Amino acid sequence: FHCGNGGNQWMLQLALLHTAWGLGSGQLHYSVPEESQHGAFVGRIAQDLGLEVGQLVPRMLRMVSKGAKDYFQVNVQNGIFFVNSRIDREELCAKSPVCSIHLEVLVDKPLAVFHVEVEITDINDNAPIFSVSEQTLAISESRPPGFHFLLAGASDADINGNALLTYKLSRNEHFILDLGSDKDQTKPPILTLKASLDREEVPVHHLVLTATDGGRPELSGTVQLVINVLDANDNPPVFNQSVYKVKLLENAAPGTLAITLNATDADQGTNQEIAYSFSSNVPSRFTEIFGINSHTGEVRVTGDVDFEDASVYDLQVVAQDKGNLPLSGHCQVVIEVLDLNDNAPEVSISSLSVPVPEDSPPGSVVALISVSDRDSGANGQVSCSLWPPGLPFQLASTFRNYYSLVVAEPLDRERVAEYRLVVMARDQGAPSLSVSSSLAVPISDVNDNAPTFAQPSYAVFVRENNPPGAHIFTVSASDPDLAENALLSYWMDEKLWPLASYVSVHSESGKLYALQSLDYEELKLLEFQVSARDAGLPSLCGNVTIQIFVVDENDNAPAVAGQEENSISLVAPVAAGHVVGKVRALDADSGYNAWLRYELLGGPGGPWQVGLYSGEVSARRAVDEAEGGPEQCLLVLVRDHGQPQRSVTATLSVSLVTSAQATHMDIRLPRPGEGARAPEEAANLYLIVAICSVSGLFLLAVLAYIALRCPCPAKEPVAFGPGTATLVCASEVGSWSYSNRHSHLLASVGSEAGAKSDLMVFSPSVPASAENGRQQDLLCAMVSTGRGLPLRILEMVRERCFPARKTLCSRPVGEGITKMVVLNLQIACMASFHISNSEDGLYRSASLWNIHLMEDASP
């Protein structure tokens, strides 16, 4: 608003005082005169709210009003609050003494609401008006001076001083106005006869009644008074009281009697008959609600009596007689309407900030809710609540009848994607009335869930010799988030071990492909991690461990060690059961594919035989020179148990001589005798040195393992070489194995071809019986008695790895013991240990122990 210089400065100070009070109570108060033009300055709302002008646009300052018209606007460039459209106070608030427009100013980031009240001040823009342009009175000339006549007064649409009317009568000799006291200025004007009338002298008097308001500048209206001087009726009707007060319940049914008026007339005849009517001063809207019986004076309800439209009805009633010169009397009927609780509360929801992010902290504002009730008193007092209970939202009261819907508990879109709320408003009337309004609050997704796999690890079995590019497995992760937050891609971590040459994963489908043909003899196990990452911001990932076990196929035929043909010379005769030599064969495969059996080709009944699984060639019966001949060629067939079965043949030439000194050759093991002891003793010496070295390394490994036990670094991709944790036992009827896997982080260190022996590992199961039908113990290590070193080693194995067993061999040592016992021990608790390198984080493993103990070896 504008304030001039000088005397108007106190108005500016008063406005500033109101503004400061509003800020202190959380509400801004402005005032602006009605009829202000578009663009008129109201206030600096940004400064009053404590906001920087530069924040108005980023924080999306906006104004919300309940009305259909936007009377005010805010310039977000400079924070000026100005008038947007013309305001007519009389149209907006009629005769209400206080006229205010309530607004809400909203800003985001964070959401805040400020209540603004703009008071519309009245200006003197309406002149007094009379309901008619001319009033006609009939006054008997017999009326004495001092007689009063009620005139129809003027009305002014303004309020307070601008509607305070004063009346002035045009100059004349017979009439004056009864102005009464200053407190009665709201009453209609009363014309008082100042001097007696003479009809014969002046039959008609023409006067001008002027009504002037109290505004600045003053406005006025006039009406013509036509006074006919008549002869007749001396006594006007008189009411028994000048003011009648009536209380009436709202919503009274049409026809309800409000009051019965009674006026009397001292005259007689037709001059005594009275007719009742409403004065012309009564507004037409009042006469639509109430009616009066002209004969009986009964005032009855004819329309809808609503307390919310008007709480008091002021009716001017005129009683007029039926004389030739009618006279009239008047009274005032004041009808007070009593309020009933006939209006349910109203709920208005504005500034709904949806969808709500699921990571919104408690206290975040979701919506603004205002409630109202047109009733008064307790009938208009409204309380607000949420239904159903137990939702993560609550109502926070900000001002009277204003609430904020705020987040009360953490939200989780994956549990509830949308909430259906019902806002219930109930008044305090009797009976109480209520209303409900429903709203949907959807929850928007936030990337708060990492991808997860169904299992922490997967074991995949792939046969060797697979075609390159073969699909071997599919990993699949799930993410309960939505859209990009659930869009997954897969990848492998290759920072410590190059997997790109072996396997790859499709980034979208999660399919694993073998990039090259896998060879069981070179690589038995691949272990690595596959990660799934979503496309959220920030992205989250989950890991799964993949173990690819290469399954052996029978792709290697047995190979005979030594020369293809070997000659043995024996001194005749040869005793039955005498071992003349041994065929030693190797198979690069494992399990059944490497389990070899030996057969002697030729007709049955010959003097020679071969051990089914040992390969030892011996005399079936006593053989002399005559039966054996000078030289015999033995053909030994060696074949595995794989599918398809593969085989190889070895040729052995046996000659019987009579010389005491004979020379012989064996494929791998020389015939027992003096000439072989020197190499065997050297081998035992190497074996003892190896055992001592490995034992020392084992002790160091145990200490390192204990030191590095906690914390244990994360598992990285590891390639596994040949060899399994297996204790193998051999006999003349076959080989059995017991596997106790203590660690997957094993790698075999050996020759390029890999260490092989005649000891086999059964996979996946062990046969229940051998050829001769006897049960064999899985943990049986068969050694001959009288040899201290093997027994000590077995006892050490039992104590270190199998403390629960009394002995490693549950069957007695007796006949049928093989000539050579080979312990191929790969025991995790003894031979496998981890060495952590803090710089490169690699894991190393000890080599397998291959302990070959021969029966004839010395301690």
C-alpha cells in the first residue's frame, strides 16, 4: 500500500508493527485498500519471510488460495508481493466488519509453508442510496406540531465511518428531522412536524432528503419527499413495544411461527382497521425468508433459515390503518438465529508432494491439509486424524485447522509401493459430524538394495575336451528395486588372475562360456567370483563364487614305462610263485580311467601268470628248462577301466639258462637281487632327505598359517592343478582310495607330464568287493612287518590327520601283501598350507608328498 508524506507515516509504522507481530507468530499480516489497481505494492514478502531473493526461483515459491480468483501475486525475481486483480470489498465480504484473504506461500527444497493474511480495508467508494427515488406521505392537517413520521432511510455498502449516514432536509417552514443522539445515527430518519399544516394553503409539500456518509471525501444521495396534506384519521396504530426480540433455530421448517405482532388504533371504524407489512427498508433477501400476515401480524418462516448465511435478521414492521388518510405505526423485530450442527467439516488437500522417495527422513512434509466447518462454537471446532492406524505417516498441526502430512517412520518401497490414506475430520457438535477424504501416496524407488544371488556359491561340472565357446552355466541375480535400479550387468574380477583366456560371462544374460577346450590333466578346478551390478546411482553390486570342476574323460591310453621289448634270463628251474619281473604302466587320466589291469595274452594253462592289478609276472607252477624252452615271448595287455576302454601291450622275453650268473632286464623295477640294492639304497637316502625337508617346511607353514589365520583375506580366483587329497592303498587285487579334502586351495607341483604311479583313485565311489570277493579297508596301508620306517610314517600320518583312529589299517597284515607299497599322500592337514604375500596377495601351496616305500629298502 501507499503511504503519503507527513501525517500518513503513522499508518506505515502501524503496518510494520503488524508485520513484525505476524512474523513472531508464524504468520504474515498485510493490509491493502480495496479497488487497488493491478501491480499495486503490498509488501516485500521475501524479506519478511527471511528468504533470499535468489532462492525464490530454485525453491519454486508459489502461492495457494482457496478462492476462485487470484487477487495477489509474488514477483519471484524481486520478492515483491503485489495486487494481481481488482478487489471489491463489498463484493467479497459485504458488510462484514473484518475482511481478510488467507493465503499459503509454499517453497520447496525443503518444503515449507507460510500463512499470509491480507486485510482488505474499506474506502469510501459507495455513495448512500435510497431504495426509491421518491417517497410519498399523507399527513392530516389536524396533526399537531411534534408529530413524527418514519421515513425510508438510505443504505451505504461501505462499513464503519464510510457507512455512517447523516441526513439533511431541504429548507422549509413546516418540517424538520429528528436526528436524535449520535448513537442513533444508524436508525432511519424521522420527519417531525414543526408547524401546523393548512391544506387549503399548501396541499402538497415537496422536500429533498439528503443522506451523507462519513467518508473522506463525503458521498451523498438524495430522495424526493412528496407530502400530501389531508384531512382525516387522527390516531395512528401503536405497537405495545417498539422492539421485539425473537430466538429461532436454524433450519426451521417453512411455516414456523416466529412472532405475532399486535398494534392498536384509537380510532373507530375503518380508521381502526390495521394492515401489517414490512417496511421498504427491509432487504429483499429477508422478505424471501420471512413473511408477515397483513391481517393477524404473524411473522412466519417462508424460506431457508441458515445460521451460516445470517445469524441475525433485523425486520422493520409497519402497521397502517385503513382510514381515508391512513396513519401508520412502526416497530423493530430482531430475530436471532440459533446455530445447529448441520454442516459437516470440509477437508482441502493442497501441495501434494508425490511420489515420496523411500529414503525420505522422518519429518518430511508430504501434503498440506486444511479443515473448516461453517458452524460456530463447538459445532465449528474440528479435529483431524488419519486412517488406518499403523501407517508411517502422521498429521502435525501447524495452525488452527491447518495440518501437515509428514513422514513418521522410514519407508520401504519394496515392502509397500503405495499407501492409501484417509483423512478424517470430525467436529465437536452433538451429534458430531465427520467427513473423510482419501489420497494415494505412491513411494518412488531408491537404489537401496544390492543384487543378490540365490546361493553364495555354485559348483559347475564340465567335461574336459569341451568345444571352445560352449555355454557351461548361467548365473542369475535378483534386485527388488525398480527400473534402472534393478537393471543388472554381470562381470568377472580379473585383477589378480587372468580368467579371460578360460571363461567369460555375458554382461546381460549372465551366461558363462568356456573360451577354450579344458584339459583335466592340466587344470582340474577353476574358482572365481562373478559380480552383478545394478544401474542405480550409486550402483550396488553382489558377488557369487563359481567353482568349475573339470570332469575327466578317458582320452589317454596307458603307456608302458621302459622299452617296448624286455628280456629276462632266469636260472632254471624256476619255483612256483617266483616273480620274474613287473610290467609298469602309467595313465595320464584319473579315477576309473587310470585304473589299470594286466592280462597275459595267449592260451590258458601256460606256466606264466601276471598280477591282475600289480603287473607282476610270476611262475604259475615250477618251470624247468624243458617246459620253459630256451626263450619265451610273453605278451601283456594293459587296459584301463574307462569308457571307451583304452589299452596298450608290452612284450617280455623270458629265457631259462643254466648259468649261476644271469642277467635280466625289467621295465621299471629290476629283479630282486644284489645288483639292485645300490640304486634302492640311494633312493631311500633321497627319500629320507626329502621327508626331513618337507617336515621342516611343514612346521614353518603351520606357524605362518596360525599367524595369518585372522583376518583372512577375501578369496580370489585360483587355478587348481592335478591331484586330490587322497590316501591310496594298493594290493594284488586292486587299488582303493580314501579322500579327505581339507582345503580347495591346492596346486600340484610336478613334472610336465605329472607324477603317476600304479596307485589309483576311485571316483566317485569305491567298489564293494575285489575280484576275490574280500572287503578291503579304505584307510588300509599295507606294509610288511619288520620294517620300522614305514610303520613310523604311518603312525605320524595317523596322529596328525586321523587322531580318532587307533590305526590306519583295520585289517591284519598277512599274506597277499604286495611286494611294494606306495603311499601317495596328498593330505591337506599336513601337505597343504597357505602362505600369504602381503604385496601381491597370492596364495601358494605346498607340493604333494609322493612317498614310495619299497619292501626291500633299508631303514
